[in-house]
Amino acid sequence: MAGFTLRFTGSLDVSERHHDILEMIDIQPPPVGQTDPDRYSWCQFALHSAFAEVAKRAVAAGWNEREVAAALVDLADQHMLGLVTMGELEAIIEAIKKQS
């Protein structure tokens, strides 16, 4: 479908929905505190198996590896943009509260 673009604009929060892929993959909690310089690396390590399983299942469903990689990158990008937007919104709300 030439020119077709689907933008994911929702939340990636799956806490209220049933997702069998995520339910069967154990993601370990952080072994270090919020300020530990290695926390980001630990997060990547904890998510690696779940990420690999999602990619593997997408390929098994018929998507090629490049499509899957591009889709996962785009979803992560959209999620990050949503977080930044929410953070900016929270800062604006706090500034308004301080003025009133």
C-alpha cells in the first residue's frame, strides 16, 4: 500500500489488557537504585529477552526482520515522544499551580 502510514499514538501501557507475549516473559526488577550509573544498562539487560521474543514472534507471523526492527524503533520513538510531551504538560500544570 504505497503512501500508507500508521502512527501509533496510544500508550504502550499494557497493564489493563491481556497480552500473552508479555505475560510469559519474566522481566526482572532493577537490581540497583535510581541514581546508579549502570541502571540504564541493567534495564536493557532486563528487557532484552522480552524484546527478542516479540521480534521473533513477529518474524514467525510473516513480517521480515527489517520491518520488525523498524516498527519496534518507531514504536519506541513514539513512546518516548509521548513521555516527553507528558513531562512538558506536567511542568506547565505545575507552573500554573504556582501562579494561582
